[in-house]
Amino acid sequence: MSTIDTGTPTPAKVMALATQKVALPAVSLIGIFGSLADPGALVRERNGRIRRVKLGDPIAGGTVAAISDTAIVIGIGQKAKVLQLPES
């Protein structure tokens, strides 16, 4: 077990899960935030950088076309790519 500044012990299972390597696609949806009127998302780019994006922002060779509770849609030309939140 480990402790944080508060002295609260961190269970071994939590520590093991927190340090596991996860295979992610080149561009991944990490999180969604904001309101229905002004939604935003966190996206991990190919280079590992994490960006905050909103509707209309350029990302992954396209533009953020839609943001829902669990996914974003990237418009790339006449096609659409859907990025889903990872399952927990």
C-alpha cells in the first residue's frame, strides 16, 4: 500500500490498475465536459498530446461535428468518424 499526503492508504488493487498500460487507438476520446449548450471533449492525439476541443475545432484531419454524452463525431470530407468514450 501507498499513502497520499492525507495519510489515506491506497489499496494494492487500485495501484496495480492505475499503472497498467492501455492500448489506445491513434486518436482517442478521453472525456466529455460542459453543458448541452456548450459541450467540449478531451481528445488524445496521435502524438500523445491531450487537447480540449469544442464544436467546429479541427482535429485528426477533420472537424468536430457533434458531441454527445458518450461520443464525438469528426467530419472528414464527406465521411464521419465516431470516437466513443472507453468502457470502464
